[in-house]
Amino acid sequence: MKDMDPTEICEVCIVGGGYSGMNLARLLTTNGVNCKIYSAGYGASNLWAGTIDLLNFPCENLSIELAKFQVSIPQHPYAKIGMDLINDSLDEFFKAFPNFLAFKDGNNYINQPILTMLGNLKLCVGLWDTIFKDFDKFNPESLCVLIEFEEFNNSAMHLVAKGLQSQFPGKFLVLTLSLSELFAQIDSDLAEKIQDDKISLNNLAAFFDSQKLSMGILANYIKNEVGNQYPKEQFDKISYYLFPPVLGIEPKKVISSLNNHLLGKSFELAALSTSLMSRRLFNQFEQKLELLSTQINKGFVLTSLERHGLNWNCIFEKVKGEKVQILAKNVVIATGSLFVKGFLADEAELANKFHELNLEFPGGLGHDFEINSTKDCSKVFAIGSAAFLMSQCTDEDEFRDGTGLGVAISSSYAVAQKIIREHTK
Ligand SMILES: Cc1cc2nc3c(=O)[nH]c(=O)nc-3n(C[C@H](O)[C@H](O)[C@H](O)COP(=O)(O)OP(=O)(O)OC[C@H]3O[C@@H](n4cnc5c(N)ncnc54)[C@H](O)[C@@H]3O)c2cc1C
């Protein structure tokens, strides 16, 4: 084992750099609280598909449903937060990330159905703003063209078309395009370069960002292919285009450029690529944290947590055995529930460890996501999916009731409020 790096000191040590850890870091730093993120690296956030899930069942009134949770599943994260804080956390999030669309009816968030990659409908309170959601606008005359790129060789668009056709009036046609053909039309050198680099969703998105002024070429290609593949349809009768999410890291600009060239309205189906949608949100978080000079240290696994006077001593190990020691007043466990590493991964070991530290576990997750401790001044919290790990909620509870980004946003907000209040006392 190599020598330990000199001890670093911070007010809040955040363990885990998924959306809950990054959201907490953003809120704390914005309010003058010094914090650092140490993260193993890969988590559920890297697979996120583009929506903000809250509850997994239809409900007219979220407040009423959440009030029921507080009575029937008191250990559920939402039962601890309550509707007011959830509302505030979502309001703050949507303001900070304008690339999202919030589903609201007046001041209330509503669970709206959106289309998923399997062509079925899923409930969420918000989503990446280009996802196709205008179902109520379909009528028997509407003609919707779903664009598929043959290089990806998947049948997702056909499933989506099938799902739409079974539920809505109008006609849904899949149009197959070739990316190589499109690149060759734009620039033959580029076609070769992209082939050499191997087509990935990420490099395509970057390409479309840089080429948004050439969208006229894509629009003409679509027009010609509609003629070739559907000779009986008239191009000017097409009301909607549904694209897979390869259209740029900043898809808004590319889509508005496409809408200038196509007569119909273009949308992008967010949920068709988990990796790309999560990359987009990571990019935005990382940019914000960089502006706030907040460090995200990747490749660090928390291997030990001990009391050190009134602080916590956190030991992290890097892949090659280097160790880093952090002294922090507060520790926030944001390790998720799917890709947890180190001693946090073993429930029995975790229970023993917390017992030794005089922290109540399991089921010890108090209000504001504090893991109950005997000392007042230094605290340990659990947020995001880790809140499930630390409470008595089972995986079945998580799947049945719904959690997702809704829990990551609202629990990190609740903990941020608590730490900020203590900090400004
Ligand atoms: C395929 C898939 C699709 C999804 N799609 C959606 C969706 O469309 N909408 C939605 O609302 N939700 C979705 N979810 C759920 C959502 O992605 C998660 O609920 C959310 O991202 C959890 O964030 P988190 O920060 O709590 O945990 P994570 O993202 O899991 O982050 C935990 C972090 O902690 C790190 N870590 C773990 N152990 C340690 C350790 N010992 N020391 C240091 N670091 C550690 C991990 O490496 C990781 O970086 C999806 C989940 C999956 C798997």
C-alpha cells in the first residue's frame, strides 16, 4: 500500500458522484458550504434514460398520494421529505437546468405519460425537453415519420411505431436512413473519418452539434427518402418527425434548425439511448460544478469511516492502492443502491460498522435523511438511491412505488437545506 496523501479537510465529504451527489454539491457550493465529492465512478446515473420519475403509478394529485405514503410506508424517502420540499427541490432543479421540461398544472407537478424506448407509456414529472410527448395532438389525419438509422441496426423505432399505432389515431411510418450516406452527402472526408472513429452515439451527437447549419442536407435526404420508401405519401402532409437521440448534445438548437427545413415538427425520443441522455446531464452538472470550483474526485472508494473528535475521518482507496484521508464535519453517503462498493456494499458489515459508530442502522434514517447519531455537531446522511440502502425499503418497494431521479433531486435538496441552515447559524 502506498503512503497516504496528506489529510484534506472539508465541511462536507460527499461519497458518490451520481446525480444525487452532484446535485448536493451544486446546492451546497452555491450557498457557500465547502464540500468535495469522492466517487468510485460508475452508477445508475450513467444509465439514466432521460425522464424525472417520481411515483410509479398514475395519480391526479401527488400531494394526496404522498400523504398516503407517509402513513403506509413511513420508511419511504418521499414520506420523510413531504410534498413541500419535493416541490421546492423540483422548482429549483428546473430553474437550474433549463433543458428540462416540467409537467405542471398551475403550481402542482403532475405525473404525465411519455413514450419510452419500448413504445409504451411511462409516468414522470419532467423530462429532457426534446422527448416526444404531444400525444393529445394526434388526430386521424396526422402523419408521423419515425426516423431510424440503419447503422444502429435495432428495431426500437418499429416498436415505438407499433406502440403509438395501437394507442393513437393517425399514421406512424418508420423511415430508414443511412448515416454513411448522409455523411457522404455532407462531406466525403467526414464519412471516412467517422467510419474510422467508429460510430458512437456520443460522437454523432457532437457531430450534429457542430453541423447544425447543414441540417438542410439532412432535411433534403429525408424528403427524397420519403419519396423512395413511401411513394404514396406526400411530404407536405407529414405533421411530425420523431428522431432517435443522436441529434446533438444541445439538441434544442439542432431540432430548431431542422424544423426550419422540414414542414412538420421535429422531436427527439430521449429514452432511446440511456448512455447518451445520461452523458448530456453529466455534461451539464460537470460544467456547473467546474464554474463553482467544486472538485469531483473519481476512482475513489470509501473503505473506512471513523469518528475523529467532532469530525469524521473518511479513508478512500484508489485503484492502485493509494489512500486519501478526508476529515469532514458531515459525511453524505450518495453511493446509490446498484453499484455500491467497499464496506457499504455488504449489508451485514454495514450494520456492524454503524453499530460500532453509534449510528442507528438499519431503519435509522431519520427526517432530513440523517442517519441518527448520538453527537449533535457532526452528522452522516444518506441521499438518492442510497437512502433506500439505509432504510428498510426493499428493492420491491423501490420498483413498485417509483424513485429514480425524483428521489435523487428531492433528498439531496432536503439534506442541502439542513446543512446550509447549520452552516449559517
Ligand atoms: C437503466 C436505468 C435507467 C434509468 N432511467 C431513469 C429515468 O429515465 N428516470 C429516472 O427518474 N430514473 C431513472 N433511473 C434511476 C436513476 O438513474 C437513479 O435513481 C439515480 O441516478 C440514482 O442516483 P444516485 O446518485 O443516488 O446513485 P448512482 O447514480 O448509482 O451514483 C452512486 C455513485 O456512488 C459511487 N460509489 C458507490 N460505492 C462507493 C464507495 N464505496 N465509495 C465511493 N463511491 C462509491 C458509484 O460509483 C456512483 O458514482 C434509471 C436507472 C437505470 C439503472
